[in-house]
Amino acid sequence: MAVVIAVFVVVGGTAHGADSGWTQRALQLQHELGNDVGMVNAPWLGTHNSFNSLAEMGVALSPLDSNQQISITDQLDAGIRSIELDLHWFPSLGSLGQKRPTVCHAQGPHVGCTVEKTLDRVLTEVRAWLLDNPDQVLMIYFEDHLDGQKGYAEATHDVHQGLAGLLYRPRGGSRKCQELPGELTRNQVLAAGRQVIAVGSCGIGERWPTVSYAWSDHYEDQPTSRFMDFPACDSDVSRTGYKTRLIRYYEDSTTLSYIVSQGGSGEERVTPEMAGRLVRCGVDLIGLDQVMREDPRLDALVWSWAPGQPASGSCSLQGDTGRWVSSSCRGRLPAACRDGIRWSVTPRAVPVSGAARACRRQGGQFAVPRTGYEGQLLKVAAERAAAGHVWLGQRRAGSAWRALDKR
């Protein structure tokens, strides 16, 4: 039985060729905006088979057919906040011939594993990054092939040791499998003094459920040309499904997977155009292959700030393109209002100090979008109201930006 587990860590584009420093900053700011959103709707930018690269594993068999080009640490530095680790119970040369939880990309009875790193070594690297970034939350997705209770027991030990003090464990450390709480937020993880949350299946035995939540109700697929841009989006998942389930889309660029899937359709890659579609439609977890630090897909995944923004000013507004700019707090503009899932703008321009009151008059809150989908809904609302520029419900707080509405 194969078990899939994901771990979340809490942390903090646009046009091809955008400044990479701006891209990482914009990705971090929009990620942090989603820290108060429940797990079924919180946005995560991830990589698929994050470990499977020569940069991470060195010379071994599986990374010769790689999913990635840069190390896990470099991926995290580039803005990735969800990583995937495939676990195999294998007598790797890296563990002196003893069977150990080993991180490698393989099929069947561990075919493809050779001298890849053991789980404890990979978690040592992840831990170091987390300690250097104590305000961040990470998701780690474990796809496991640990064979039996001994494999699960040793993997549990490795996770508890490697992520000691950082792992947000299922409530009470229960030995019974628990489903990922849909209302749990990254802010709650951080408030508990933790930075990582693991999800996946229940594994074998009683120890594995002390590491990970199950996420049996999540939906996942690979993108094809059938996935349309907003507002049509995904014909296979209803908007209710997007609201109530964690939705994951990922790509797989390895030759091995291409052969196993009998060639696939050849469409399943996440191009910059597809990345934009996925984020605008509200896909919760996007798993990229072959990520580079300066990657046009990362630019395309920034749905919030305009290039070069935020600059000076303590307030922010949405421009007529739907992108955000920072501004002084002077002047009068319509205000962005949210009432549940509905977005609107005030019919009259108001000073920013009167925005909350104006939104309350029409039954909403002065608000700022948390996801690319919400950003599109506000853009449509502003267009319908012929409002070129709209106050957003967030304010600068030092180097960060804080939402004024509560989720």
C-alpha cells in the first residue's frame, strides 16, 4: 500500500523578465495574506518531487531523470512553500546498506533508488532553513513506500527528530488518523510556535498518525488545455468543490512518469500561461517541475502587486488592470468590500478613513483579496462599477502589509 503524506511549513508573476527580487517579495507578501485562510482554501506554491535533482541528491540514479534543477533550500529561497518527498524503505548505500527511510524517485519495489539521501539528512536541511526563517510556514508532502510497520516507525522517528519543535502535530498527538482540519490556518500554526504541518494518508501502525494529517478529500490532477482561464476554469471541479476541498494541480516532467503513463497527452506542463490560469481560478496547491530562481512561471503566479510594487506609501489600491500599487492615504476612491464570497465596490468615492463605514452600509467589510480567484472577483466588480481605482483593505506594517478584514 502506498501512502501519500504532505507537510506544510508556514513562511511569510506577471510579465516574463520581471525582476527576480520583486517576484520573490511579491510572492511572499501574497502568501502571507493567506495566512488567516483555512487549509481548504489557503494558497500554496509548491514543487513536485522537490528532492529529485542532482543539485539536491548528487550523482545517483533517480536524479538523472530529474524533476528539479535546484536544491530544496534554493527552492524555498525562491518562494516555494510546499515541498514533496517520496519515501522508500531501501538499503541505500548512503545508509551503509541498512534499510532506512530513503528519499528517491522510483517505481514498483523501489526500482530507481541507489545512493540518494536518507530522510533524516533531507530534514536536517529543511530544519536549517526554517530556523533561519522563523516567521514562515512550509508544507511537506510525503508520498511514501515504507513497506510495513518498521519502515513507518523509523520514518516517524526521523520526522520527530528532524522537525523537533517545528512540527504542528495532530491534536493531542493522537495515534488515530485525523483528517486535516479545513479551518486550520497558518497563523494558528505560527501561534502554536510551529512552522510545519504534514498531511497525507494514515500509513501503517499507530505511530505515523502522530506525524501527519490525512487529506483523503483533497482533489488533484494535472493541467491540460481543458483547464480554461477565469471565469470558466476547471470543468471537472465545481466552484463548491473549490470552496470545500483542497485542490492540487501538479506537473511531472520525468521520462519515467511519461513512460508509466503511456505517454500522457503531452499537455500536462505548467507553462507561464497555465500558471496564471491556475492561480486566477483559485487552485490551492500548484506543484511545479524544473523550477529556477528566475522562472517566468513564478512571475505569472504573482496575481496581486504590479511589477516594482509595493513602493512608498502606507495604503494600497487596485488599479484598472486589477494589479495593486502602494499609495499615500490621501484622496477619495471607491472601496473594496467583501460580503462572504461576494465582492463589490462602494458606489461613491470615499476617503480611506471612511472606507470601512461605507462597506458596512452595504453589508460588507472593507477588505483585501487573499487569493488570485478573489482578486479576479474584485477586478470584475470594479469593472462593472466603472471604478478605475479602488481602495484595498490593507495597511503597511513595517516591511509587511496587514489585512484590515478578519477571516
